[in-house]
Amino acid sequence: MRPRTPWHDPCVPVEPPSAAEEALVGQLLAWFDVHERPLPWRSSTPWGVLVSEFMLQQTPVDRVLPMWPDWMARWPQPHELAAAPLADVLRAWGRLGYPRRAKRLHESARIIVRDHGGQVPADRAALLALPGVGDYTAAAIQAFAYGRRSIVMDTNVRRVIARTLDGRASALPHITAGERARADDLWPATDARSARWSAAVMEFGALVCTARRPACDGCPVIGSCTWTTLGQPDDDRTPRRQPEYVGSDRQARGHVLGRLRDHRTTLTRKALESGWPDPAQASRALDSLVEDGLVQAHARGRYGLPA
């Protein structure tokens, strides 16, 4: 009997993979044996994997690659990050973006030390209890840190499956119960093969079966790709546009936080608003950072990174 994932509905039978699904798994595993990138966290500790997954959330690999080694050299174990001041953590995070991730990673390190003896948990429920860890991150840590069978489904993975097996240019906006059940059928039954398949299909989506301009000429599954067989039809729905970053509240928050990272002393609200074309927007950004716990208000109207 094929294993069930923790979220699988016990009333829904786990079907064996079809011949096409088995072929896809075998072809992409063979491709991965040749084309796997030597990403440093792939040979790291569970803590190193967890750090990489936090950094890679909504951030491309090439931006994380130069930062991850420095971070691991400074805080190679959870207890070392847990003992660090949050201000130092935010400064080290720099301009990687989405600084809430740094704060949640810091909080997760403290919980790992307090509740798990300083070891990243392998249990799904324990992982989901960590700040900033959702379904995908929990599954990724189980697969890539502990080599367990878990259904790792990011945007790249879902796009590869949608194209090769379903003939769609991209996956649906949200993961459905049917998609989860389909993935449970597709993922290999054994831990080691399942974990490697998760890495392989993710890598394939990042390097070959990309969202824009996929490299179909060198694709190892071009002959059996349903999307290609159908003539690579476009989606019949309007693509979701990413909000503009330039001039956004998010950029204003980055401006304010960047000024505080660059100063070891506290600054006034006026100093934090300076250099931004819309002082009112910068002021709102400052207030939101205080509310999120990323900036600390001090006496006499001054602000700094959290002590």
C-alpha cells in the first residue's frame, strides 16, 4: 500500500501512479542526476535547510546564495541565533527583503531551543507551530532535511505537473484538494526516492520548465508533455499581476528600515522620513514597522531597531 500524507482524506483511496506519471518521475530523476546544482544547503544540517527555506520564500536562489554561507558562519546552530539581539538579525538580513522573515526565523530559533532541545523538529505538527512555517516549508524541511516522504509543492512544482500531465500552461491560483490527491498518487512511495523527486521536479521547474520562455528544445520530457502535444495553449484566465514595487508602501518600509540598519543610534521620525519623496507615506511605513515589531519606539520621539 502506498503511504498517505498527513493531510490525505482517509475516505479517498490512494491510487497507484499511471504509466505516464511513473515515466515522468523516472525521466526527471535521471535528468536531476546530471543537472543538480551544488546548492550549499543541500549538504547542510536540518538547521541550514530551515534557514535556506526562510531565505528562499519569495526570493530567487541567486540572491540567497551569497547570504546563506555568511549567515551560517555567524549562527551555525539555532541556539546561537536565538541568543542574538533582533537588531543584529535584521542588520544581517540586509536587503534580502520581507524582513518579517528574519524576525520569524529568530522567533523560530528560540522555540527550537526552548521546546526541541536545539534541534529542528522533523514532525509536521511541530514544524507548523514555528512562526513563518506553512505547509510548503514544513514539507520541504521534512524532505530536504530529513529525507522523508512529503509532498513539496511550490510554484515550480505545480507548473511542471500542470504542463506535463494536465496540458495547462500554469497551475491554478490555489492548491485544490484534487491537486493534493493527485500529487499523493504521483510522489514515489519510499522516503529516499520521494525526497529526491521533490528536489528534482523543483529544480526542473526552476531551470527548464520556467514560467516564461521555457527551454523546451532541451527538455527531457518534451515527447510526452501534454501541454506541448496540445500546442502549448495559453491559459484562458487573466494572469495575476504583481503589484508595482517602486513607490509602494513596501519600498517605503524598506527605506525606513534601511536607514535604521545603517545607524547604530536611534533616529527621529523626521530623519527617517528624509530622503523619501512622500514623507506621509514614510511616516505610515514607520508606524507599520513599529506595529510589526521590526522597529522600536524610544523616548523623545526616537526610533531604533529592536533591542
